Amino acid sequence: MDLRCVAFALATLVFGSAAAADETSLPFFCKDNPKVRGECFIVHGRARVYNGTPSVRIWPIASKRLLGIGEQFYVDGEYSNAPESLMSKLSFDADVYADFVVCPFEPEQEGQMRLVCVERADNMQVRRSSHH
């Protein structure tokens, strides 16, 4: 088998898997994830990509808090932790300001980032990031 065939087969496998896991194939509804602990709520904030875990965090404007979009333990193959419409707009160079409907995976604890999933992001505005 020549190298082009191997490369094509690998690309088909990788991109085929990615397509199968897109938002349309997940019954998204983060609020229905059995790991959610508490009522969903709305925050007006800025979503930004960070180094570290969780890599996407939301700062509720006018607060000293951060909400982290759950990774690792809170990842479930049946539920997405954030809509693709939000995630596709984020990068190290672009922040997203929006009204986020978030659902908590953990109770509020002073001094700790609270892990959440994002049900919706309404009124999104993308702005160039100033932190990198």
C-alpha cells in the first residue's frame, strides 16, 4: 500500500470520527446531563480560552468568579458541554461575550472555579482577545 493510500485512510478515519461526534449527532441538552447538580442560570459574561484545565472559562462580568466548562470527569459521549456555535468562535485570539445559560456540575464554593456546561449562548459578540 503506498503512502497516499495510508494518508487517505487515516484522514477518512480521523475526519469521519470527528463528524460523527459533532453537535447534530449529540442529543445536546446539557441541562439533561445526569451529572448536572442544580438549576441552570443565566450569566452575562466573557468566554475565553486558557492554558490549563478547564481550557474554556467564563467570567461573569462584574464578578471575581470564573466558571469552567467541564472537562475530564464531566465529559460524556451523549451530552455536549457547550454548543458548537460557541466553541467554533473561541480561540486564543478571540473571546466571546454573551448571555450564557449554564448548568452547574458542582455546588458554589467560595474561592474555587465552578464547573458548568453551557446550554446556550445568546447575543454572542466575538472580540479580539487581549490576554495573549
